[in-house]
Amino acid sequence: MLRRYLITMCSRRSLTFLFYINLCLLGIVLIVVYDLKMTADKPNAQKAYDRWKKIRSDFDAYNKERARQDAYLMKKGRQMDAVVGFDYFNKHKEKSGEEKSHDTANDLIFTANKFAPLNFVPKVPLISDSDIVPYISDNITKEYLKLLPRTYKEKIVILTPVCDVSKLLKNYMEQLAKLSYPHDLISVYFGEDSSSDRTFDMAKLIADDLKNKHGFRDAAAFHFNVTGGIHGDWGDVHSRTSQHERRAHIAQARNRLTKIGLKKGNFDYVLWIDSDIKTLPEDLIQQLMFPNADVTVPSCLFERDDYKRNFDKNSWRETPGSLEDQKDLPKDILLVEGYTSTLRIYLPDLRGEGRIVPLDGVGGCSLLVKASCHKRGLIFPDYVFSHAIETEGLAKMAIVMGYSVVGLPFLEVFHH
Ligand SMILES: Nc1nc2c(ncn2[C@@H]2O[C@H](COP(=O)(O)OP(=O)(O)OP(=O)(O)O)[C@@H](O)[C@H]2O)c(=O)[nH]1
Ligand SMILES: *[C@@H]1O[C@H](CO)[C@@H](O)[C@H](O)[C@H]1NC(C)=O
Ligand SMILES: *[C@@H]1O[C@H](CO)[C@@H](O)[C@H](O)[C@H]1NC(C)=O
Ligand SMILES: [Mg+2]
């Protein structure tokens, strides 16, 4: 009897049965262990997902608002004749030979100069095709630059690539020294390469002065032992065919400087300032922080005669026309501003939209970027990215990454 029982127990069928029971138990144990582990990870995963979802929906809302604005502006049919150029104005004046009676806002725009500022903010044109940035009365513009009093704690790192600018650095330092943001919250770093004058030595001296005489938290100059870029006379540097190589090189210098600069402290913002700025508003940093955007740029202008003109054409917004133009453009084609019209709208022409305006391209004359964006991989592309490169490429990349890119058209930095 016992023997028979044992034989049954040990039969192949029973063994298979036991094997499956054990397999099931093992499975249950694994599921329990896995579930315990996942529950531990869940808050993190949920947080990452929530963050992603927020960026996504902000981005969608931003795009929707943009589409709404575009549709509105298209419907209003803004007039092309509102944006005739400076040359047109001169010819117009010559022909009439007398002071014309200015009965339309458009005529007034071209008479607005330093001494006769407009008493209204001009309408936003459909595209920009004039460099002139009409003066507007201070009593109007100051409304767009009001800041509420607050305490500033954010740490700023100012980064400036430099090459062959030893003569400009003294003025650059004076402009920085005038900034009203607490100097002990600002560090300044220069990144120099391929200079044929004494820019590197000069940058070191300026850094010492910024630190020791003007109370900046820290300042230093770094030399990059690299070659390349476009150097020489103004014509060579600014010829259209040089732009790809020239800007790719500046992009590389900026990226190197980002890497070094961000290691120097726990900064909240990176402020890019070019060495060839002539004047900065004293509250530049507070103003640029005002929108709390990821990437923020002011207007960068220059003054000739009694007129203000747009200098940094890299701060722009795409228009239906410019996008139409790019539709069939091969991917590797670089679009550059300042040669022929790209049908875009430049930042100073967007004043009619208000204090903070969304942009698609930014210049580097003065440019505030949240340090976290650079830390998460935002760079200055040294290759063609969406038909753009360097600072403009950074804006295009920021938008793809879901970051906000805005301009402050009423905030004005002047270039030499
Ligand atoms: N490290 C480094 N910096 C450079 C080089 N070329 C220009 N820079 C700096 O990069 C910044 C922007 O260069 P700019 O030549 O002013 O470029 P831009 O403003 O587009 O053009 P223009 O002012 O019209 O000449 C400035 O601070 C320059 O000193 C370079 O080859 N190496
Ligand atoms: C601004 O000042 C000008 C003259 O300086 C005046 O004509 C205009 O009405 C003022 N505008 C406002 C909004 O106060
Ligand atoms: C700079 O780079 C060149 C080429 O890579 C190298 O030969 C040279 O020694 C470097 N100079 C310094 C000072 O590091
Ligand atoms: Mg410049």
C-alpha cells in the first residue's frame, strides 16, 4: 500500500504538478517584489511626468495664443505702406521740398526723432523692412518699464566671448560697473581666443578691476587655444558667405564659456553681454528678469544722426510669409539677417504688442538665459539648426525643448 502510494507520489504527473505550483509561487513573489520597488519609484516618475505635462501644455497654450495673434493680425490686414524704409522717407522729403502736413500716423512715424518723439506706440507691421525705430515719448515708454520693488537674491553669471576688442573693454567695464543689480551677486567671465591684439591681457586686467574696484563676486578671463573663425577687416568679417563659419566659431566659444562659467558657482541666470555694447540700462538685469522667462532679450539698437536704428537683427519673430518662404528650403540652408529681407519681424517693431513679446530668434548683444536651461542641454548650435545658427539657433532649440523665448522691445541696449 505504502509502496504504491510512494510510486503515485513520485509519478511524473505529480512532479510536473509540484513544479507548476512552485513556478506560480515564484511568480507571485516576483510580482510582489516588483510592485514594492515600483511604488517606491512612483513619486519620482509621477513628478517627472507632471513636469513634462506642464511644459507640454504651456507650450501648446503658447502656440495656440501665437496662432490666435497671427490670425488676428492677418485679419486686421496691417498695411505694408506703414513700413516703408528710411530711403523712402528721404526721397519723399526731397520731392515735396517742404515740411509735409502729417495727417496720418504713418507719416508721423518717419518724422519721429530724438527731439520729436511719438505720443503713441506705432502698430506692429506685417513684416519689418525699415531699420528706423521711432522715438516714443518717455511718459509712454516708462509705463512699459515699471518695476515693483523687491529683493533680489538670484545669482548671475555674465559671460562674454572676446576677440580683438582690447579697445572696447574699458567702456564695457564702465557699463557693467553702472549696473544697479547687487554686484556681490554677479560673477563675470571672459572667453578669449585667436586675438591678434592684447585682448586676453586686457580682459584679465578688467576682470581684476571688476572684482577689486567694483565689488563683483568674482571675475576672470580664460584663453581658449583654438584657431578658426573669421577675422580681418570689416568687409571680410561681414560678407554674407563668411557668416556660417564666423558664427559657428562664436557659437563654439560661447559653448566653451558656458561649460567653464557654470562650474564656477551655483548660478540662477546666465547673462550674455557682447564686448561691443555702448550703453546698458542700469536696471538691465532686473528688467530682463521681469518676465521670468527661460530666454529673454532686449532691443539692441544704435544711434545715427537723430534717429534710432535696429542693430541686432537676430532678435525676430517668424511671420506667415517667412515660414512660407522656408517651406521648401533644403534643411541645411542657413538664413542670415541683414542682407536681404527674410520677411520676419524684428523685436523693436513689436512694441505695439506690449511689454513682453514671444520671439523665434534672439541676438547675443545682451541675452538672459536661465542657468537650468543650459544645464539641461541648451547650447548655441555651431551647425545649422532650423535654418539658424549660434544665438538664433539657441532660440530655435529652446522652443523645441519647450522653453519660453521672449523679447522686451521697450528695453534698449545700445551697440557701438
Ligand atoms: N572668443 C571669441 N569671441 C569672439 C570671436 N569673434 C567675436 N567674438 C566676440 O563675440 C561677441 C559677438 O561678436 P561680434 O563680432 O560683435 O558679432 P555681431 O554683434 O554679430 O556682429 P558685429 O558687431 O556687427 O560685428 C563679441 O563679444 C566679440 O568680441 C572669436 O573668434 N572668438
Ligand atoms: C506725453 O507728453 C507729451 C508732451 O511731452 C504730451 O503731448 C502727451 O499728451 C503725453 N502723453 C501722455 C500719455 O501723458
Ligand atoms: C595650442 O595648441 C597647439 C595645437 O594644438 C599646440 O601645439 C600648442 O602647444 C598649444 N599651446 C598651448 C600654450 O597650450
Ligand atoms: Mg557686435
